[in-house]
Amino acid sequence: MVAVPYRLMRNVMIAAGVLYCSLLLEAVAGFPLDIHESFLSELGARDQPTSPYARALDLGAGVLLLIAAILGRPAARLNRDMAGLLISAAVFGAGTLFDSFSPMDCAPSLSEACRAAEASGQAGTALLLHEITSTMAGIGSVAMGIFAVLVLRRSGWGGVWGRLVAVLAAGVVVTQAWLGIETGLEVLTGSDLHPPGILQRVSVLLVCLMLATLLPGLRQAFLR
């Protein structure tokens, strides 16, 4: 049996899932953004009243993901898939943590001047840093989804919870990759991005649910 503080790690992951769910902040704030055109990260833009709250939530989620990755280190000896899952969680956590320190200066979906500055490349280093940290977090979440499915397959899927996590993880991989491809094509072609709001919000919701259910779904793998 691997000496993993399962209950503590489970609670840390549930808390990370709740904090990462910026949909809750958006609802509490009265939906200040256009949900069709905006990214949720715009809640953390420096010119938005929600900025300190959004950044605090990202900071908390990032720290908790890093803690969870450290707590689960003994389980990394089980197999490479488990090690990959924990490394992915650490990358996701680090990206989210750094994201809280590198917000955009303004919310493009709410400001014509902000959109113009972004389109002309005058948005400065703040936007570049934000894009780097967000990409890092996105890659980490996709890798988490992939490795979660691999661990579940190796451990026999883990019953109802395990199958639920597998579905959520697959949804995270598909939606995050889809969003990343669309964003990448916009950068390469210079064409306008298809309204990303709904897709990103669905993806964030799936990520939050995956984080909150991951440990119950992987209980058998962690405690065998």
C-alpha cells in the first residue's frame, strides 16, 4: 500500500476545483462580461473590479494544485502514468499560479481601445506573459486529462466514480484542445476567433468537476 495522505489530498483537490471555477465569480459579479465573446480570464484584467478576486482565486487554486502534486509523490512510484498525472497537476498549478501575477491590462471584449491595442501588437508584455502562463495551464490540464484516463485504464476504471472521471477528463482534453487550436489558428491566420465564450466556460466547468472528482475516481489506484 502506498503511503499517500489520501483524504488530505482529496480535500485539497476539491478545494482547488472550487477555487478554479471562475464561473462562480462571474455569476456573483452579475455576469459583467459577454459570455459569448469573452474569456473568463478577462475577469482578472487590471481594469476590472473583479480583478483582485479572480487573481486571488487563481492564486489559491494554483497553490493547492502544487500541494496536491507534492502530497501524491509517493504514488508516482506505482507507474509512469501516475507520475505523469502528478507532474501535469504541478504544471497546471504553476501556470495558474503565474497567471494570477500576470493579468491582462484590460478586457478586450469590453473595450474597443483594448482590442485595437491587442490587434496592433501594442498590448505590451502583460498580454504576452498572460498568454504564456495561460498556455502553460492549458497544457497542464490537457495532460492531466490524458494521464487520468491512462491511470484509470490501468487500475480497472474504478467503478462509477472512475468512469465519471474518465468522461470528465476526456471532455477536458477535447474542449481545451479545441479552444487551443482555434486560438492558435487566429494567431497564425490573423482572422477573428470564433466566439470562444461558451466553449471556454464549458471547458472550465469540466476542469473544475474533474479536479473535484479526480481523487474519488482514482481511490483504487492511490490506495492499492
